[in-house]
Amino acid sequence: MANDSQEYKDKKAFFEKIITLYGRNVVLEVLQDRSIEIHKIHMSDSNKTDGAIKEILKLAEQRKIEVYYHNKAALSRISKNAKQDQGVAIDILSQSYNNASELQNLENFRIIALDGIQNPQNLGMIIRSCAAGNVDGIILPKKSSAKISPLVMKASAGTLFKLPIYFCNALEDVLVNLEDTKIYSLSSHAKNSIYDVKPSKKSIFVLGNESDGVSPEVEKLCNDSLSIPMNRGVESLNVAVTASLLAFMKS
């Protein structure tokens, strides 16, 4: 809001960059990667301090990271997954996790936007391909999309924090506000091919839901629809494979 103090805005911006993951092996893996900035660790006060928990506490002490203790109910509210958090969660301060409104300040970009991608393994593989390829980031809406989770982290094979991820509530809210940007949806029925795209300073390629494709609301905001030429009667590709092809296209 216009009347919000700068202190409030700064605090909000800080917490928007927090990603919470959970599970003992995941927390250990994060702690062992010193390139990842940690805000704090959350523990259940019922944990036995042996095995993985002992190692987590040792690494937390070495890295001077605060550990907060909670009862099981309070911890489950933090992890949002009582069945799988194993009594531990970690808050990661991700400098690569940004509000999608920041795209308006960039002069050049080549972005892959995700519209309703709900499979966490697909999301992780998309992140991995995009991190390795020739794109500047991913737009990941909070609405009807997979959340950043241990499954996503595992499928990304260690690349989750290497690629800018731009978050928003709904994809159409972002696309409608971007000027001088070519927006393409991917569809197996499109007449034009991804190889017909002419280079532009700003371009976004929208990948739709694994079953239903790009939503009608987002499709209306696209300049063109593109397909991937396929042989031998194959009609479609997994969305993560499509992302890989786009990521390694020459810009």
C-alpha cells in the first residue's frame, strides 16, 4: 500500500525471499552447501539428538545459524507438511527468488513462464534445464502451481538456487503489465514453429499445464502460439522436455 513505511516494505521484501524446506536429509544437504544463505533452522523439541539431527546441529553451530525449537504442532505450521517434515525445517534466504514485478525494470530477458505446472518433479527438471540453458529465469505463479519443495529440489539436482525464479500470484497479472515483450504460448496445434521465432529484446515462452495446456486467460495475452515440429506421429512431449528444447535454443 502507498502508506506503508519503508521499514515495512523492506521487511516484506526480505521475507518474500524466504523459502522453507523440510526433512532431515534435505536440511543436511542445504547446510552442507555453503553457497546457500540460511536464515534459521526449526526443530521439534521432541527430536532425539542423534543421527541426522546431531549432524544438523553440528553444522548449524559451525555456520552460526540460529536453531528455534517448537512443539510438533507449531513445527508443522512452519513446514506445512507434518507427515514428511521429520521434525526439522529450514528457512533459506534465496537471492535468486524474486518478485515478478522486477521484470519491468529489465531491458533484456528471455524467460520461461509456467502456467499451472503442478507436478513437482517436472518443475525440478524444468529448473535444471533452464539453469543449464540460455534463459534468464522462470516465472512461477503461486496459483495452481507446484510449490518449491524437497521433491522439486531433488529433481533439480542441486540447481534450485542457481537460476532466477520470479514469483507472482497469477501469471496473467504479470504478463498484462509487461511492455515491448513478445509472449509466446507453446501448443502442439500451433502453425508456427519455435524455430521461426525472430530474436527480440524481451521474450517470454509460456508452458501450460501437463494435461490442459496454457489456460485461456493466459492465451489471450500471448502474441503468438508456437509448436515443436515432431516426427513419426508423436503428438506431444513432456513439459520438462519442452522446456529443455526452449532453454537451449539460440537467442
